[in-house]
Amino acid sequence: MKKALLALADGTTYPGWSFGAEGETSGEVVFNTSMTGYQEVLSDPSYKGQMVVMTYPEIGNCGVNEEDYESSRIHVEGFIVKEAWEKPSNWRATKSLSQFLRDQGIVGIQGIDTRALTKHLREEGAQVGVISTEDLDPVRVTEKARRAPTIEGRDLVKEVTCAAPHEWEQAEWSVTEGYRTPRRSGSHRVVAYDFGVKYNILRLLTSVGCDVTVVPAHTTAEEALALRPDGVFLSNGPGDPQQVPYAAEAARQLMGKVPIFGICLGNQILGLALGGTTRKLKFGHHGANQPVKDLHTGKVEITSQNHNFVVDLESLRHSEHAESVEVTHLNLNDQTVEGMRHKQYPLFSVQYHPEASPGPHDSAYLFRRFVEMMEKNA
């Protein structure tokens, strides 16, 4: 195996071994606590601009298959694991994890103490890092990390959104049929803004009876309404929500005219459209075991999450919509906003991922709630 080096901007370095593609890459280093689902993590567009550390020590046992993609390609800038397993043992596998990374030019590093790295990021915060198989000098690679861009102040949505509107034609997966073809009924026409949307969100929308048209992130409210939707969906996505003002403006113009459902970045965009602000978390929420409390029912759901920014609760309380916006969900670990609704407009959103992939399905009912909102508003 070829030697590799991970260097963080604060000067901390971790020597290891190369797997995947060789070369040099940079990105904000974050950790993900999921035990499974690395293929979904790698192909989640919300990770654009970031390098992911998997806290589970052995990654790659299941290989990679042709069905568990959350987008058309890998979006992480680099991949960091304790041990990458070269020989997959799963009946669905078509290639190894290492081959998957090589095929798409993604640099990986293994053989480092990911527990120590995770603790460091938890205490010091997520920060930019560089993985290199070409330059193993800690001083030089650290300096490269210090010069590399952060995700703050960047519009990464424009790098992952679709180029043109298209109809979505895939429903949920079954072990006998694979991904089903949805029955297009025309009863619930949904325009889904693609800020970096995960495939499983679109699959679950079709599975509850929605005919989904996916549109690029820069689509105006006027263009969206011209498609005569029964509802509008605002997707997840990467980067700093305050750097996509065009999305918040579209959401602002759509409010009150059509039911709206937002997930992750979609929740943050709605927060901005409602007059709030967003702030960056110290190390983000990435994993499949985040406890969230529904403030209406008192029920606690275990959720899948992947975000670095949150809507600032105090900003909502002092916004122009303060009397109309209700926080519906809170994260039990740090009390950050995990969901909102509007008391007058047909509008709700969540910060976490009810579509899972990977993760628990505790919150999948929210897609049915969106359908009920559209039916009530018809």
C-alpha cells in the first residue's frame, strides 16, 4: 500500500495508507456516526465540499452495488476510515469500495486512528483538511489545508443541482422488483427544487402518490407556479444557506400560494424566507442516530441527519413572522431547531432526513403529511 497523509488546518496530522484514487484533495473534515450506509453517504450531494470520517472502524464489507445510490456520482471530496475492506461479502455487491473510489477519482486514506480524529473534531470543531498521496511533508500539507477554502461563504448548490427540469420515474425499492416504476396519477403534482436532492426523497414522494417534476435550484417562483403544482418541495443540499439567496427569494414568493415541504437545506431556506438567520454548527450533525422531539406529541424519533448549519431559534423569535412561525421539533442533544411550521400558510419543514438512506424510518410519515396538506389545500 502507498503511504498517505491527512493534515488539518490547525496543524494536526495523521499518517496512513492510500486507498481509492491517488492524488491530493481538500475539504472540510466532518465525522459520520452511521454504522452502515457508506455508499449512500458517499453519493449524498449534501457532502459536496467536505471529507467524511466514518466513526465505525471497518468500512467496505458490503462493497458497492448498482442500486444504493443517492445521486449519480460521489460528492465527498475525500474519504477517511480506520480500515477499508477490499473483499466485499454481499450478494448485491458489484465492486469493492476502493474500486468505487478509484473509478470516480476520489482520494481515500485508511489506517489512521479515526476515534482520535473524531474526538479532535468534536472538541476543536470541523475544519479544512488535505489528504495527499503525493506530498507527505506535514508542514507543506498543513499549509495547503490552511489555504484551502471553507464551506462558509460558498454557493455549492450550483455545483450539484440539475441542469434542466425533468420528471422523476422511480418509486421505492423491493427485494423482488428492485426500484418500482411509479403510477403517474396526476392527483398530486409536486415541483421539487433540486438543491442537491437525494434520490430516496424523490422515491418516497412518488410512493405516496405524487407526480414529481424536478427543477434546477435557480428556478423562479413564477416558473415553478407555471407548472401548476399542487405542492412545492425544497430539498437538501450542500454549503452555506445564506449563499443561495435566490432560493430563499423563490420560497418567499411561493409562501401562501402553494403548500411547501422542506427538508434539511430546504428547512434553512424557509427559515431565511421567514426572516430568520442561520448559523454554522461546531462540527455538524452527521449520522443515523440523532434524537429529535416532536413538540406537539412529545414523541422522540431517532433520525438520520447531515447538516452543518441550522436556523437560529432566536432570530425566528424576532423575525417579521415571529407570531406565525412555530418550532415543531428540537434536537435533544443540543436543542437546535429540527422543524418548523407556519400557522397561516400551508408550510412545514424539518432539518433531519425522514427519507433515511441510511438510517431509521421513524419519520417517513412526513411524506404522507405533505400529501394531506395538498389535499386540504386543493
